[in-house]
Amino acid sequence: MRKIPVTVITGFLGAGKTTLVRHLMSNAGGRRIALVVNEFGDVGIDRDLLLGCGDAACTDDDIVELANGCLCCTVADDFLPAMTRLIERANPPEHILVETSGLALPKPLVKAFGWPGIKARATVDGVVTVVDGPAVAAGRFASSPEEMARPDHENPLDEVFSDQLACSDLVLLNKTDLMTPEAIRSLSGDLSSRLRPGTKLIAARQSRIAPDILLGLSAAAEDDLASRPSLHDLMDAHDHEDFESFVLSLSPIDNPDDLEERLQSAIAAHDILRIKGFLDVPGKPLRLALQGVGARIERYFDRPWQAGEQRASRLVVIGQKGLDRNAIAAMIGAG
């Protein structure tokens, strides 16, 4: 029986994973593609962005969301049953995409494909890591010399980023439209020096890449774990104690420009890693999606509000442990 190929899409918060998944599913070329999507946080923002992607091959039943914890922590409780439901369908998918949380380590997930109930039916076709080029070039994951000099120094952002790179079969250097050619060349060289032999590095804008480049790598990554080192190999488990998230509910947003200014101030004052959500703009029939990565904020109307759907403004805020939730809410104007 032919094994179903599975592509694991990983990458840090805001790198462009969901945009890549939506691009792949909208350009499936007739393939029956199923999607398992996981988020860090309490609101299914990424799943909601993917629903209704416009391709006849993409139905709501093809999307299985795992909302409690990351895939690498909960494979025994959530991921394996989800995979079993997909591969045991009467008409199983031809390919499965697994979009991990931006804080997930991919290696424990790949290891799960060696479990007896999955190994005979599915294989990890490849691990694709999406990299936010401008964020890495700006030193988002690097430690300062002063920090590195401390004997107790740890950098959880760099640890997650390094593990994602080390497990990759292909790295997508994304958002190159926001970088100069010189910066792209420099960063490409730096990243290439950190990758396993044979790992491909491809530059992209807005996660746009031909699906045939990503689908069909034939890596069988679950049989190649020894070549994918992880900083967490000796740990009994990986958790997210270094990070936290919370949800803000806002009133209808009459002036999105003013809200963006408040968000920028809160991001700078509290070193917020990621903000994402949907906004209700009075008088507009469309829902306003908001995506923030560091100081960069993007807004766009993604779809009409549905009949009977409650219009609401909600944002997920993600950062390192110790976020001052009350101060952030006050700065943004959340109720």
C-alpha cells in the first residue's frame, strides 16, 4: 500500500507558514490535500484564515485543528488520532500538510511517524522551514555580546529557530521583497552554513513557490532522525514555559490607523513577538485581518462577514514569559 506523503511546515511566529499553506492548497493542481494546523494560543486565527481558500479540493472537513498545546508536546493525545482519522478515510488524501505552531520543535513530530499505527500508512515527505528574512537579518534571534557573556544565558528564541533549521529538508527564505539584494546574499550565506548537508535554501516573496518544489521531496525524514540534531534531544519533554499568549477583545474599530499606532507602541514597550486576529470595522461588510510580526503590521480585508456571524474584534498577543497583560491591554485600548 502506498504511503501517504506528509509535508511538515515549520518556522517561527509570523514567518509566513499559513500564507504558504494557503498558497499550496489554492494551487493544489487537483491533488486531494488534507491539512492539520496547530496554533499557540486560544483563538483559531490560522485555521480561520485557511477556511474557504477558494479551491474546490479544499473543504472544511480537510482541516483538523489541534488547539491545546503544540504538536511536539501532544502527539500522543491529539496528533496521532488526527492522522489516523485522515489516513483511514474511505477516500484518503493524496498528501497531508502539517502546519506546526511557530513555537514547536519539528523533530518530536517527525519521530511520531515511526509509531506502528502511522509508519505503515504515512511518511514525512519533507520538513519545510519558513524563515522571516527581515527578522533574522535584524538580529531577532541573536543574543547581544553582553547576554552571551553571562554564564546562565539562554535564548529561547534562538533555540527554537536553530532546532527548526536543523530538522529541515528545505528552507524557504521568505519576505525577500522587504530586503535588499545584498542583505539576501549575506543572510543566505549565514543560513546555509547552519544547515545539514543537502538541505536546499530557496528565496521567496509572500511564501509564493511552485507546489511541485515543496511536495515530492521524498525525504522519509522519520528514518533519518540521527542526522537532524536538536538542542532538546536530551530533554524528557519540551514545553513552552518561555512563552505565553493571551486574547484581547476590543470594541468595533472605527479608525484602524489609530489602532495600529497603539499596537506599535505596545509592541515596542513590551517586546511583543506576534499579534494576529480579526477586526470589526463599522460600515465595512468585510472582516479586517491583522497580522503583526515584531514592529511590522499588515492589514487586509480577507472575506465578508457571514450571515448570522457575530462581528467581533479579537487579537492574540504572543511573547516571552512575563508579559504585562494589563498594561498591554490599556495601551491598545482593549476592554
